[in-house]
Amino acid sequence: MIELIENCISKFGEGYVEMRGHSRKVFSVTVKDGQVERITRGLNRGVCSRILIDGSWGFSSTTIINKQNLLRLLKDADSLAKSSKPVKKRSVKIAPVKPHIDKYETSMKRDPRKEELEILVEDVLEADNEAHGYSKNVVSTSISLSVIDDELYFVNSEGARIRQRIVRCFGGASVIAKSNGKIASAYESIGGQTGLEIFEETPIREAALEAAKRAVRIVPKRVVPGGYYNVVLENRIVGLLAHEAVGHTAEADLVYGGSFLSNKVGRKIASEMITLVDDGLLPSGFGTMKYDDEGTPTGRTVIIDKGVVKGFMHSRETASQFGVAPTGNARAWSFEFDPIIRMRNTYIEHGDWTLEELIEDVKEGYFLRGGGGGQADFNGEFMFTIQEAVKIENGELKESYRGAAISGNAFEVLNKVKGVGKDFAMRVGICGKEQPNYVGIGGPSLNTELLVGGS
């Protein structure tokens, strides 16, 4: 495919031109309550072109991959670029990037292309059986595994020629328990950018059993009393905070639109214990790629360094606007979308406290664990659900509560951090900004203060 794309671009001489080819192979299996609910095996393949002429973009995509159609694709993008110029509010410029000729492939011990993926069905059935068998209070389970195999091709008129193969293997277990008319749910996930070996290193049955244990443990418990507390946030919840409540405020397109971090480079906005990074090369990271979808090398982008804002995530376009170098954060879900600024692997760096030390420092509060979902705005205001709240009294764990929600302003929460743990962990995620994309979210456990309420 890359030779075909390169040949087509060589015949088109006006403006800046880039073409991306994308082939995505998908295998997934879901088992619900002992029955195989769905097995999916599919292929999505296509090419897109983006052209910049006189400060205006044109974009077009196709699933018909032959020379004649790709030349037509280029003409369509060219026509759209020219026709959009009269309605553009500003002229687009892109920062320079050295063109690379390179290859990248996910490091794997067990390549999914060399194995029969149907064997994963047995793993999921076994996990579902173990979760159901843990307790008579388990009333429903849903277990899934997925393998996503992406081949990405990038060629532009500046001489870039890049091929990447990115393989992601992941899964999740959702368990619902019921007791005396009460219902509680728990969820655990596994995965990373890796081969099938991840399913041996972190078996889905262990995730399913952990979810079952938590659901059964919390179902008879009371809802946590609301209030403002000193808390210890488990590492998996910290990843959600880093991504949703902080990371989005550092995406340059949203900074340009007036997010909380606008005009705050060089200012202290969090505890000096906090360093927050978006890393494009994190080993096994769910959002790792050597080059973004503009052909820009990725790397480690420091957003907050010891509490001080250092920079933002950029595409070539926003880098030109801000007068900085591109960071390799322009990503597209597939060939049907043009690249926008997206996080890759966003996390808070680890500290030197053990989890026990973080808990011992709390006189009265909660240990919050088991991440859920939630939402945040561009000012850092957030509300997330968590699965379990464990009471802390004089540094000791006491009774558990179920169904809690946490809320506040992320930057106030990070300003009040008293301790940062050693227990760094990354999770898999899918971010939905305009178009979905795979991301890694992570961090260590934190001792801080925030509002806790029952849900």
C-alpha cells in the first residue's frame, strides 16, 4: 500500500499533501452469563488524503484502493481545500517537521497473526464461570477480550514514508451482585499494547474474580456518607483524574479555546510532588506509537513539572500558532477521520510513599478504590464514580462502603496532595473527544482532599 500511496503523491504537485493508509483487523469475544453473546472478526481498510493549499485544509477518504481512485481522492481533497478558503476564519500554517523514513512494530512475544484467536473464547468462558461460581450473590456477568491489529501507512509531499503496526490486546470483566434487595456492580480491566502474552501475564479470569469479590463485598454495605474528606485515591482512579480532568485542559486546541491552563505556562498550579506527563513511547502503553498521524515523532511531553505548567500537547498546526515544536499528538481513529490533538499515555509520575504510609497519614477519611466513569470540563471540574470507599480511622482501614462519587476541581485536588505513592499503574482506555481513540491512563495512589458523596 505504501508504494501505491507514494506513487500517487508524486504525481500531485500543489500545496502540502499527505496520505494515510489504514488497515484494522479486529477480533473480539463477549460472554454474558455463561453464554457466548458475540464473536466479532472483521477488517476495515482504506486511505485518506489531506491537502493544505493557501492556508486551507481539504480532506477526503475512500475504501476503494487502486491508483485511479487514489488520484481521484487527491483531486477531491484539493478541490475541498480551495473551496473552503473563502469561509476560513484564519489561514492555517504548519510547523516544520523533519521527514522520516522508518518502521515501527509493537513488541510482541505471541503475535496474534500466528495463532488461532478462537482459543480466547475458552478463556472468556472459564473467566465467566469462575466469576459466577464465586458466590450465590453473583447474579450477572459480562466478560470480554479483544485484539486490535492496526497497520498504519503515512506518506507526505515533504518526503516522509512511515509504516507502523500497532497491536492492542485487552479485556474487561463486569460483575453484578445482589443481596437482600440491594444491587452492586464492579469492573476490572486488563491489557496493553502487546501480543497475546498479556492474557497469560494478567489472565482475564483473575480480573473477573477480583470484580466478583468486590461486587459481593460491597453489595450489603451502606452508601458512603457525603462530606469533604482527607482521602487516599487508588492508582487506577488517579489515572482517570490525570486524563479526564487535567489532560484535556492541556490539549493545545482546547488551550487556544480558553481551557484552565491557558496562559499558565511557568505558573505553579499543583503540589510540587506532582509531575504529569503525556508519553508517546511508554513501553506497552495503550496509546503508544512512534509517529503520530502527521508523521511527527512522539516522545515524552511534560505538562506539569513539580507543580509548574511546562507545556501543552500539539499538532503541527497548533505548534505553529504557539511558536513551539510539535509534540506528536495528532491522532485519528481511522482513515475516515482527519487527525486532531489527542492524548497518548497520560499519567502522574510515581513518588516514594508506600500505600501503607499514605493510609497511615490519614486520621479520618477514606481509601477510595475501583475506578468507574465520569466527566470533567475544561476548567478541571470533575465528577467520577468509584466502586468502593473504605473508612480510615487513625491510619487504619475499617468498614467498606459502596457506590461513592467524588467531585471537585482537579487542580485544587492536586494542590492539596500530601503524599504520592510508589504503586504506579497504567490502565487501558478509550477517549471520546470528537472521535474515539485508544489511550493509556495511569499514576500512583495519592493522599489528598476532596468531596465524597453517595451515588
